Amino acid sequence: MVNQNLTATEIGFTHEDFAALLDKYDYHFSPGDIVPGTVFSIEPRGALIDIGAKTAAYIPIQEMSINRVDAPEEVLQSNETREFFILTDENEDGQLTLSIRRIEYMRAWERVRQLQAEDATVRSGVFATNRGGALVRIEGLRGFIPGSHISTRKPKEELVGEELPLKFLEVDEERNRLVLSHRRALVERKMNRLEVGEVVIGTVRGIKPYGAFIDIGGVSGLLHISEISHEHIDTPHSVFNVNDELKVMIIDLDAERGRISLSTKQLEPEPGDMIKNRDLVYDKAEEMAAKYREQMLAKQQGIAVAPAEAAEAAPVEGVEAVAEAEIPAATEVEEEIPAAIEE
């Protein structure tokens, strides 16, 4: 018979030893930790996960993925082992709440930061539009395209379902902002096929007091008022109408900002020809552009250029500043930018 009167000393295992053993195998979990866990019970709106705690942890269906989940079985399988994010401390029943969604968000932000650093072009379908622009998903994060960075003739409401090439404007995890540009992606693609000094045919799509915006194969370039003619012009409206077709020369390509600067002044055989004899300018355009390229090459090689020629070849100060004013910075439409993470 077992002697029930044996003391703890005789057994060699005290209550303190037992408590120490429990502590040894009792994991301490904190919100923000990422731990391995095994699915042992799937419920209609969640699942119970064994992570080594005293009580099974719980993951609600809304925390199972960065994307919409209608049933837990879409994400988890019984006895599957994977990583989980500890979302909250133990509740009154000693149960922790877990998340897979938070892990996916952290990795999504890491990926988009990498894509931005690589200056990558990404493609995504528009799933909604609002007053300020269009909404897309990049790596599961909600991205925003400001209206000024959507380069299409379609009303933005008709873009839903359409896939667009995009460049990153802003990736800010702290402020939960992911802002993209369709226009920059198109300009970059077009720029890869364009050269400074090249003559292209374009169509006037908009006229402002400071110049005309010219569509050249799906992207917009600025023909600044100072680059229309050597003669003074009060307003571009006195020279052009919307939908006018014209020949222009590219005088600057800024891929980083997505800017194309144009000129007809550099194509004038004689000062004022754009006002007096536009057809002559177009007839002589390639010949004048060739002279412009020669001047640029001579300037790059340090060969002296005649003062009059140098003045014609020099870029116009202030053109870029005015062009910037037409396109609001992302911060100027801050109130219209939805959060990248939908809480």
C-alpha cells in the first residue's frame, strides 16, 4: 500500500518545485509578439489556436486576412501550424486574441517600401472612386490615386475594374498613407521612347494663362507661354484653341517628376513665325530641331556657341515651377486620401 503520510521532503518534490516547473513551461505573451500556433478547432466566426498558453487563443474571422474572408476554412485548416500576431492581452477568461491580418499588413508595408525604393511600376485594378480620385489595392493595402494623377480621357467613375500602371508618390506607414500616380507611370513609359530635341505632333487639351497642355500620345506636356514664340504673347488663348493639332519640340524630360516641357519658339525660322506663319514653322520644324540638337551637343562638349544661339538653347527659368502649380502635391489633398489600412 502507498503510504499517504509521506512528507514533501521524503518525496523530494515540494510545492515550490511544482510552481517553478509550471513557470518553466509557462510562456509569457505580450501584444505585438509573433508566435507559432496550431489550429485545433475551427468555429463559424473564428478559430481556437494552441500557442502553448494555459488557455487556447482565439482568432476572429476579421483578423484572418488582409483581404475579405467569408469563412474561416478559406484561410485555416485543422492541425495547421503557422505564425500568429498577438493582438490583445488575456481577457478575464485568460484567453489571448490573435491576428494574421496584422502580420500581412506589416509585410505588405515592407514590400511597398521596397518597391518604392526600386522606383518600380506596379499594376492594379481600380475598385472604387471618390470625389478626390480613385482607389486601388497594392499588396493588399488600399492605395489612393489623386485625380490630378489620373491620366485618361475617361470620367474617373468609368475606371472601376480597369487595371492601371502606377508609380509610388507616398509610402507612409506611420500616417497610414499610400498614394500613387497613374500619370507618372505613363509619362515614364512615354519618356523611354522620347528624346530632348525631338519633334512630335500633339493636340491642345487645355489652355491656362501660363501655357497650353499638349497631349502627345497619351501623356501631357506643357508648352509654356514663354516657349510659344520669340515675340511677346499676352495669353496662349490668342494663339491656340483646344483641340488644335500642332508640332512641338521636346526641350526637357523630367522622369522623376513626370514632366515634359515643350517648345514651338525653338522651331521658328524667324522670330514671331508662330504668330505670323505657323505653317512655315511646321514645314521647317525638323530642320530647326536639328539645329537645336547641334547647339545642345556643342554646349555639352564645351564648344562656344554664338550668344544669340545660346540664348535660344538655354532652358527657360520658371517653367517647372509653374508646371508644378498645376498638379497638387499629395499633401494638398490630404483630407481626400483614405487610409491604406481599413480598421
